[in-house]
Amino acid sequence: MNKKKEGYLMIRRFSVRNFRGFKDEIVLDLSKARDYSFNDFLVKNGVVNKGVIYGKNGTGKSNLGLALYDLTFHLTDKQKPNLNLFLNYRNLENEKELVEFKYEFLFDNEIYEYSYGKTSIDQLQYEKIEKDGKVIIFYDYFDKEKNEINVVDTDSLRVELHDNRLSVLKYIYRNTPSNDSIVSKIIKFAEGMLWFRCLHDGNNYIGLLKGSASLDEIVIQNNKIHEFELFLAENDLKYKLEARVLNNGNVLVAKFKNGEALFSSIISAGTSALWLYFCWSIYFENVSFLFLDEFDAFYHYETAELVFKAINNQKNMQSFVTSHNTYLMRNSITRPDCCFILTGGKINSLSECTDKEIREAHNLEKMYRNGAFTE
């Protein structure tokens, strides 16, 4: 894969309605960053660049991640979501047929809005791109008299799609030479999106790549065995690892004084989660937007902090994790406008949930547990 050479497109604001557990519109507004003097690298161009999302069980943290990654299904040929995750695509309490998504992107101080409506995961109703209220693209698959295409290099392109499973953005991208249009930038952003989670359902992911490879193969083929050993050692896990061939495939074995064992057969759930994270971190330089769901479900709190810091130190990608671990809610590693609470169909940062001036010395976790933030 080639390293990213494009400008840094960011999600500034996202909203969705009538999707799975979200009957009404829910808005994730990342443009409300405050002027804190600490951890300023977590914010870029006034937009939250690295964040953590909290919420009680069942509030919709996972659904929010799946909603954010819906566009990868129709805009890219990357890894598709497990369709079991999208059963009951529409909210069963909402009478409306359309599920509607809006992505507000920031690029070079310019704001673009990409919105679309679907009746199911693979059935588009319309797509629209706007800049400053001006329509760049509007395409309704069932009322084509309203359609507008105002993109460079499309004058000679006949855009008349008969299959509403094919995105008009994807069609334009494939049939025009320009690499500088907003269509191209949105497509490339979508191709760099990665969603995964560290739970006991294997390497379940959305976006970025296509197909599956074992974690053993990823480490071995990328010549990362020594780096993996060092990564484990940082988390107080001492292993001497080597590659072996087993059943025509490459596997990692752990060496011991009196023999060796398959690495995968002797590790805990927490070490397995670290292994999965390490494998994906190999590709982070190509990621535009990362959503790591329940990232620390199997981690000790100190391990969670190490991984959280490592993610936040990644440059040129926007990233969000979901967690129940309030130990991470500290100004030494994050800040109030980068910690979000999802509850009751709304999501707000800690800084939006209080009138109190928050300073670097404040203990966010203690404030949260004492009810200082009105969700």
C-alpha cells in the first residue's frame, strides 16, 4: 500500500437518523473543540482529532461506529461489514422509510457536506454534496429531473444510473481523470477508513483492506516479529517468537527452555487483543479514520492507557475509541472536549456537559463519578 500523499480530510460533524437503535437524529459534533492549553495535538484545525466515547451498555456506541462506516459499503471495494451487524438496518420505531446520513468534512479550511439516504444497506435513494450551501452533486435515483452534477471533468460524462446499488460518487470517480475533486477526496478518505474491535469474534473489521489473513501471517509477512516482541515487552509480556510452517501456512511459536508452543494456543484474551491491535497498527500510516470499538474490553487499565496513548500519537489519522474505562478520563492523556458521553440518543463532550471551567489540574474521572457532568 502507498503512503497517503493527499491533504488531510477530516470529519467535522456527523449525523444519522432512523438507523438501528437511533430513532431520531443523533449528532456527533467534533467542531466544538475548546481552547485548552494542554494536549493540543488531540485537536487539529479546530476539530477533535482523537477522542474516546463513553456510554452505558446499550446506549449505542457500537451503532454509532457502524453508522459512521456505512459509506464504506457503497463508496469502496474494501472489506464489507458482516451483514449480521446490519440486521434491522432501519429503526423499528420510526415510521419513515429512509435512513439518512450526513458527513461534514473539513479540508484546507473548506467545509463540504456529503449526505445520502438509503432504504437498506445496499439501496440508495439519493446522494448529495454541498459546499457553503451550493450544490455540487445531487442525484436522486427515482426522480432524475432534479439531478445536478457540477464537478470538474464531468461535462462529457453521461450520468444516468439504473442500479441504485451503485453510488453516483463512485461512478464519477471511476470515470473522470481528476484526482483533485472533492469526489476523489471523499472516496479516498472512505477507502482509508478502518473499524475493528477487540472481542472474541476473530478479526472482524470494516474497510481499508479486503479479505482475511491470520494474525500470524500479518506479523510474519511484514517482518514484524521483533517489533511484536518489543511491543509485548512494553506490556510486561516476555516472549521469544519465531516463525514456523504448519499445514502450508506460517505460524508464530513461542520458544521456552524445554520446547516451543503455538503462540495462539497459550495466550490470554488480553494478549490476543494486543496481538490484534498490533497487527492493525502496521497499517495505520494508511488509515484516514479509525474507530476501535470496545478497544480495552480485555485490557488491564495500565495496558489500556499504553494503547490509548499509542493511538493518540498516530499522525495524519482521525481516531476514536469506545470504552467503559474511566481511568482514561484524565487530562494527562486526553482533555474534556475529546471525551464524549453517549446517552439518551445524544452525544456530547465533557466540556459541553458542564458550565464549570475545567483546568488541567482537575480530575475528570472524579468529577464524572461525582456527577459533575450533566449528560
